[in-house]
Amino acid sequence: MSVAATVYRGDAVENTHIAHVAVVDTDGALLYSCGDPSRVTLVRSAAKPAQALAVVESGALERFGFEDADLALMCGSHSSEDRHIERARRMLAKSQATEADLRCGGHPPISDAVYREWIKRDFIPGAVCSNCSGKHAGMLAGARALGLALADYHLPEHPLQRLVKRTVADACDLPEDSVQWAVDGCNLPTPAFPLDRLARLYMKLARAADGYVSTDSTRDAALARIFRAMTSHPEMVAGEGRFCTALMGAFEGALVGKVGADASYAIGVRASAQTAKLGAKGALGIAVKVEDGNSTILYAIVADLLAKLGIGGEAAHRALDGFRLRAMRNTAGLETGRVEVAVPLVKAGQASR
């Protein structure tokens, strides 16, 4: 049992959290693992860069003049801040779509600060306020660029979603029929596949950013553009006070990271002396799934994992201290317990680390 985090109240164990981890190198070879690195996982929004890849390859970015910040929002799970909603609206306008075309529903924002403001204004969120509105706006643009109907763009049988499914499978080096699909919270199809293939996807993002050229240079350029967009505009991927934004801001272009609902996370790390020390031939891909879906614990595990692997410097790790959950406090501010994170990482062919 791969317990990666233990929560204590006083000296009593209150909760334990099982995690699965896959760390792969540029060849897709497994370097380190925890639990089941091939666990079939609904990766949820961690798949957004691969879904956005289909939009990039449709030619929609050039046709409609999308900026890197727009692409970052396509890959993001944003906080519904004003800047996110305004950009989503501009993206719709660029492709001559409207808010009425969106098939995601409105919902309370991820950000508590935004939620408080909405309550003060008695604001009722529409579809453009969805944390996935950037992805949906990108999908509409992709459909428009390919000459497809906008109606029902979200349905699995729509030609755009069939293209997205092929692209996701290909980007993860999987046969198309091996990927399972369900319906996500935002109403679009969401994939399930082995966790190490999610790590491989993010490795490819980082590898492309390093200038790697495969047999498909067009695909490499698209992946590199997604990496650049997300790392140049981390505020569009999440928002103020959110882990994804803090992580990419702290590492300053050295890695890309994205959360998926119910506690999946993926990171692509560019090649460096640190990755070479781990035995990687180039870029690294990391994927994590917390079994019970606790995203707060997930962030603490990811921060610990990066430190354990020796990726990043002291300043970058300090920037993530607020997510480490060392102490638990009650509503009166009294310290009632602690969280101990210790990922039982195993190097390929060796005992736990």
C-alpha cells in the first residue's frame, strides 16, 4: 500500500492517503514509481494540453489570431477572475462564436475571493464563467477552422471530438481504442488511460520546449507552443493563489504543470543537470494520482515529490511552502495536528527511496 501522506490529529492517525506516481524519461522509460504507475486514471483536466493540441493543429490559432495567453486559457482550469472571463469572451468573438454556443454550465468559482465578490453583486454565473470556458472556446474555434458545425461540438460523436480523441491517444502513444472516455464535469469527453502515459504526454511537452525534433516536426512545434503558452501565462492556467500558477511561476519556464479534478497532476520538466542526475536522458515526465481524490493533499505530495527528486532550487521550493500543509489548525487558529508527506518512491530496479 503506497501511503504518501498521513494526517494526525494530536498523536492519533486521522487519515492516510494513497498515491500513485510515474516518472518517465525522454524515451518514455520508467525511472521512478510509487504504487501502480500504470493505474488506469481519469486524468480529467490534466488532459487539456492534449485536447488543445487538436485545436492548435486545426490551424485555428493562426486563422483567428489567438495569442499565447488564449492558448494558456484553453489549457487552463481558471478561477473565473475578471481577466479569465474577459479573455474567454474575446476568444469567442475572434472565431465569431457566442456565449450561447458554449455547452459548459456555469458554476461557483474555484476562487473564494471571486466567490465573495459574486455574492456581494448577487451575480449568477453563465457558461463563460466556467473554469473550462477557455477549453470550450478553443473547441468552438477548432470546429470553425475545420469547417465543422458548432452545434453539438461537445458530443462524443461530433467530428471535432473524434479528432480530439485521435490526437489524445496519439500524443500519449496509445492505440485509440485503448483509451476509455467518459463525460467530464464541463460536459466534454474526458479520457482514462495508464498514469505513465500521462507522464509521457508531459515529457513530450518539455522535450519539445527543449528543441527536440522527432519524425513529426509539426507536432513538436505545436507541443512547444503549448509549453511556452502555459509557462509564459501561468495566471491563465489557474489564477491568484492557485497551485498551478504558483508552481510554474516559481520554476520560471523550467517545467509545465497541470491539475486534473479528483487529484491527478502532471508535470513536464525540461532537461537539465538535475534531470540528468536522476538518470534521465533528457526531459522528464511526472504524473501523480491520489487515490481518494483529495486535491489539497495532492499539492503537498507534488511539492514534496519535486524536492525529493531534486528538481528546482531553494527559492522555487519556498514558493510552494503554503501548499505543504505541515500543520493543521482549527477555526480558532489552534494547531490540532500535522500532515506528514513521505512519498515511497522506488527507482526502477531498486528498493524504495
